[in-house]
Amino acid sequence: MTAPSEFSYDHRVRIYWEDTDAGGVVYYANYLKFLERCRTEWLRALGVDQLRLRAERGLQFAVVNLAVDFLKPAVLNDEVLVTARLHKMTGATIHFQQSIWRDGVQLIDATARVACLDSATLRPRPIPKDLFTEWRDAQ
């Protein structure tokens, strides 16, 4: 893990048996979990408590688009570095560039579009101005 930044975040993941298929290779859907964990830990490092955000402001985040290029496989016992970088923020959406690396070799290249939603209606709502203020000011 690196120090929290409003621009990017790194999260380390160890590959366990539960992450792999019968051949000891990470099952493709588990990469999505690793990407999600990185985005979630990044928010947590910034002090954004998603349960409190939902309870106090009636807001939650949801992935609305995800594109993944599977470049190379990760295998049992690998330690991988999962990254999330803010690419763009507009209205109710955050665009992330994400990747997964092992020893300097890129395994996954991904983009994720995450929407801020009203928890009651599940309709898009603008991201509150007080979240990510440093990043917004730098754009």
C-alpha cells in the first residue's frame, strides 16, 4: 500500500487457493474483486466511509461500466499490486484507470466507470463537492 492520494492508490493482494481455478491460475472473475477492493480501500484511506455515506447522505457508489484486458495470468501464491488512478470525475461519475502487476509485469489493464447513486432510488446523483476536493481543484 502507498500513502493515500486523491489521484491514485496501490493495494497488495496475495493469491490464495480460493482465488484460483483447478489449474492454479486466478479465475478471471476474481480479478474484478481485486479491482473493487483497491477502489474501496482507496476510499477508506481518504476517510470516505461508505456505510456512513449511505446512512447520513443517502448515497452509494456502483460500477456502471468495466472494461478489462487480461494480459497475463496470476497464479497461486503470487503477490500482486492492484492500482487505481482517478482519470476523470464528471457530475455523478468517477472514471478509474486500473491495473494489476506482478514484479513489474502488467497482468491486467482495466477501466471502470463508477456512478454516485441515490440509495433510495438508485438514480444518479452528483458527487458531493466536499468529497475529493483536492482532486477536483487540480483538474
